[in-house]
Amino acid sequence: MPQLPHRSLGGLAVSTVGLGCMSLSGAYGAAEDAASETLIRDAVARGVTHFDSSDMYGWGHNEGVLGRALKGLRDQVVLATKFGQTQNPGGPNGVNGRPDYVKSACEASLQRLGVEAIDLYYQHRVDPAVPIEETVGAMADLVQAGKVRFLGLSEARPETIRRAHAVHPIAAVQTEYSLLYRAEAEETRATTRALGIGFVAYAPLGRGFLTGAIRAFADVDGRRAAHPRFQEANFAANRALVEKVEAMAAAKGCTPSQLALAWVLAQGEDVVAIPGTRYLPRLEENLGALKVALTPDEVAALAAAVPVGAAAGMRYPKGAMDAVYL
């Protein structure tokens, strides 16, 4: 098996590029379980060790797919999953950070994944009704019980991270981070870096925008259609930003995806990325970003071409935006 570069998330070593598994549960179009399981095993064969799931992805379906795919491969991978979002038919997802729920959610995830311990367990969304100290206290109990190895937070603001870290060491914080959307992520990283916490960039390709594959408004489908950045009023402005990345990638001799991922990874040794895909060629393309070396001037030029805050539209619909960065 090839050895990919690794980085540390608060002491947990993972492949610098991992696989975000959300799209394997129908988020961006239909996914066939057998094909998804094959993709996961193909990723392991190519040196990927970091697999990121959630009990919200297909409401348990995703963890089941991941668990089946990794049978016999458990000792080669780092399993990350998340809890905290709850179903709310007809409206935005709910959230639950109560200690009793933390523990029952973990038991359910362990069963679906078919493992005795989860390597990295995240609170998916902060529950504003429950002090973070109480939620992380329950998560720490799971570590003590041997059911979880490392703890993480997703979409938590700096103050919340500091409070959580005071209860139990937080190994990783994940936040949406790409050339297109980075203001909150860079504020978060100032805190995680100071505390020795790893940073996991999800949606590092702007939910597909930065691949260059979405060229016209007519190409927008599925989950993307609900996101403001892909809606007609914002599409042209964001597509113009992507065109800048495409031009720079052509000059560099790589694909837009590889350039965008290389830029994220160039932000520091504390940063890893978990781009998602359903397709082996895309996975291989993403891993190719590890061979794209950027000079400091190139990193700065990309940041200047797509300035912080330049993207048009919020990164989530209003209801979902109310649940992030808490």
C-alpha cells in the first residue's frame, strides 16, 4: 500500500488528504452502496487513512456503508464520525448536545460502524441550549470508557473551542474551508493553532465549485441548488472567481481541484482536508494535489485572486447558517 503524507490532529496521525463520506449517502445525487464500498476500499489501497462520516449522513446509512467497507481494514484507518444533529422533517435539522444523548448516539454509531471504538468523535453542531462543558464532559466519559479515542468539534466558534478544550483536550476542529469561503475558518484557525488543535477543512473544493465542473447555472443540481452560492443571483459572480483559479491552475500544470486543495494544505502543517467524492478518478485527482508544491508567492497570489469575503451568497441556507459558528 502506498504511503501518503500524514499530519497530526492533536496527536492523531491521519493522511493529509482524507475522504469525506457525506456524498456516499445521496447528498449530491444517488449513490450505490456497493460502488461506495468499493471506492472506500480503493481509497485505503491508495494510502488514504482518514475517513469522515456522521450519524446525520443518511441518518445512519453512511456509517453502515463505511463499516461494511472497512471490515478487515480497521487497523489501517482512522474512523471519524459525528453526533448532535437530529431530524426535523420539513425544517432545518435540530440539535442535541445533552449528555445522555451524547452517550446513546455514540452507542448507535459504534453498532453501525461495527467497531469497538471511534478514533475521532465530533460534536457536529454546538447545542446553544446545553453548556459546551456538559457536552464535552460526556464525550470525555466516552474516552474514559474506551469507546472513543480523540474528541473533536465541528463549526464551533473560538470561545466555544477554548471552553471545550479546558474540559478535555480537543484534537481537531472541522470547519468549511476553501478559497471561496474562509473568513470564519481563518478566525477559528488562530485559536486551534494556539491550542495545538488540528484543523480539518471540509468542503475544501467549495462543494464542487472549485473543480471547474460546474460551468453554467444549468449544471447546478441536487443539494447544491439549495445553497445560496449556487443560486442564479450569485452564480455568475462565483463562477468568475473560479475562472481565476482555473487560469492559475492551467499555468501551474495541474487541475483546478488540485490547485485549490494544495492552497488549503499550504496554510500549515496543522491543516488536513477531507474532500468528498463518489468517483475513483476524482479521488485520484484529489490525491494528486499532494504533488502540487506552491511557493509562498503562489499561495499569496491565489488568496489575492479570491479575496476573503469575495464569494457571493451565504455558505448555507438561512436555517442551517443559524446553526454554525456557535
